[in-house]
Amino acid sequence: MHLTIIAGARPNFVKIAPIIHAISHHNDQDAAKIDFCLVHTGQHYDEKMSGSFFKDLNIPLPDVNLNVGSHSHAEQTAKIMVAFEKHLMNQPTDCVLVVGDVNSTMACAIVAKKLGVKVVHVEGGLRSRDMRMPEEINRLLTDSITDYFFTTSALADTNLLNEGVTADRVFMVGNTMIDSLVSSLDKAVMPKVEHDIATAEYILLTLHRPSNVDDAHKLETLIETIDRVASGVKVLFPIHPRTASKLTNIERFDNIEFLSPLPYLEFLYLMKNAKAVVTDSGGIQEETTYLKVPCLTLRENTERPETIEIGSNQLIGNDLVALEKSLTAILSGNWKKGEVPPLWDGNASKRIVDHLAQLFN
Ligand code: UD1
């Protein structure tokens, strides 16, 4: 079979890497070979948001880069569609595999479906029920035209079945982001930062959701609060470019050390050894759950509720009082330990490749 794999934004690279490794392993087993073409849409393009991930995750450079870059949602989506349609018409495939919920995911799924190519969605079925999130729109549109779903949780399966998807198209396989985590944990690299992370505690902070960062005043209030309630514990904050573009005068935050976006293996080191993680990311809620590191999520809802129900995560929303209370509890050692959700065991990608081989051969 021939597969076209799509990646466009930072979390996508982490999700496709183990699938590529599992395909290589499958092909080495003398099974019916799976050929693939890796298409990078260019949604993320900086070395720190893209290139370094290919090195850290040991994946081949993309066969094709559509080089779309940053634009408004409509323009970025449209540019990806136009460029990917040209690619797919020149290089036919049996199946387009998309991951996650970014604009590249939705854009390439639409193009494939309209050209009569089967669409496979890894991480299908997640729902935040919050239509203000661009990712929720991407999830709903992608899943409405997906042929086969590979899911991370039983709840995702239920969501799909409730939307009328037949059970024979849904495969709960686990979490490919956790596959990358499991295979990279012992390769984590201590980043060079000012704070002495080898001996002193620290909190790790990430923020990039438009709802938290696009309004500069709201963003500054949030960072001021975290700066204050950290009560002397250093906060390490690798800044996403969207967030950096809104922040001025960062010297005034005494407790916060601002960092550039980090390579995967360095970020992994910080996450694994953090006293607490404060974030608005989707993937980090899952990774901290696997690592059993306390996580506070600055969102009102999550498409990954198992990280709260059985993991180490808690939703904080915009409630700065709740943030202070929870952070204080974590720093004084009072937090749930959490459990790892079923099938988040490092083998999701192998399951995906086994299913693909059966479905398409
Ligand atoms: C995108 C995804 C989001 C995901 C996030 C991970 C969508 C709708 N959003 O958000 O779901 O969680 O990626 O990071 O697809 N920029 C750079 N260099 C880069 C990439 C971006 O400087 O390599 C800057 C640009 O100014 C750009 C801004 O960051 O306008 C935001 O990038 P964009 O891809 O539009 O969205 P993200 O916020 O990264």
C-alpha cells in the first residue's frame, strides 16, 4: 500500500514520528510493504518549531514541503489545500493519514476526500464542545469525512459512535504522543538555563492558545499572577512565537525565566522533572498524565477529560484564585498521583500500522 502522512505543526511531528518508526519496523519484518510519502505543510517552519523535532525524533526529512507559513486561518487553510491538491494529483496514494487537530489536519483531509482518497485520522473523536476553539472546528470537520479513526480513549470512541460513525471504522489504539514519550524518556537532555534545575525545584509554564495570549492585557495579568503565586519557586517559560509577539517588558517578572521554544528532548527533561506544569496545551495534559507530574490547565474545558478523571491534570479556566490555591497545594506536596489511561503504553503506533496493513492490503 501507499500512504501519505501529513504533518504541519509542532505537536504533529511528535505524533507521526512513532508511526514512521513502526512502518519501518513492519517493512523489516518481510510483511507486505507500506510505502509512504511524508508531507510537511510548512504551517510551522522555524528551526525551533519544526526542524529540531525531526532531529530529536529521528525521523526522515519530509519528502515534500508545501511551505505555506503563517497567515489568517482562512488563508493558511486555503494555501495548504491548493498546494496539497497539486501534490496529491501528481502523486496518487491509497490513503492520507492526518493527526491531531491543527489547520493542516483539516485542510489535507478535505483535499484527500474530494479526490476520492481514503482519510485516516489519528487522534479522532476528541471533543472539547467549545466552538470558540479553532481546533474543535478542525476536529469536527475532519472527523465528518474520515474513513478510519484511530483513537486515544474510550470516550473518543463514544463521541464518534454518538455522531453516527459505525463501530467497524473506529479503532482504539492508544496514544502516539505517548509512544514518542516512552521511547525518548531516557534520551531527555537537560537544557542550559540560568536557574539551577539540577538541584532546585521549578514550575514549567507554556501558553499559546489564542484565548489566553491574543489579548496582551489578559496575558500579562495571567503571567503576573503566576509570577506572584509561585512564591519563590522559579517558573521556566519556553515561549511560543504567538505568545512572544504579544509580550513586552518581560524583565519585570521576577520569578519567571523566559526561554526560546525548546527542542523535544530538552522540553521532555523539563516536564519530567518539574514540580508542577501550568499549561494550555492539549498534548502536555497527556504527557504530564503519563509522567504523573501535577498539571494545571488554563482552559475552561478539555477534549482530554481522562487526564483529569484518572490523570494528574486539573482544569483551572480563568480562575486566578483557583490557580493560586492549586499551585500552593502542589508546592506543598498535596496532589493526586493519577493513573495512566488504558493503552497509553508506547505501542499505539504498532497497533495503527497493523490495522493499516489489514485495511489496505
Ligand atoms: C497551532 C495550532 C494549535 C497547536 C499549535 C502548537 C491551528 C489552528 N492551531 O497554533 O492547535 O496547538 O499550533 O504549537 O492549527 N510562528 C512562528 N514560527 C513558526 C510558526 C508560527 O513565528 O514556525 C508564529 C507566526 O507569527 C504565527 C503564529 O506563530 O502567526 C501562530 O502560528 P499558527 O500556526 O498560526 O498557530 P499556533 O498558535 O502555533
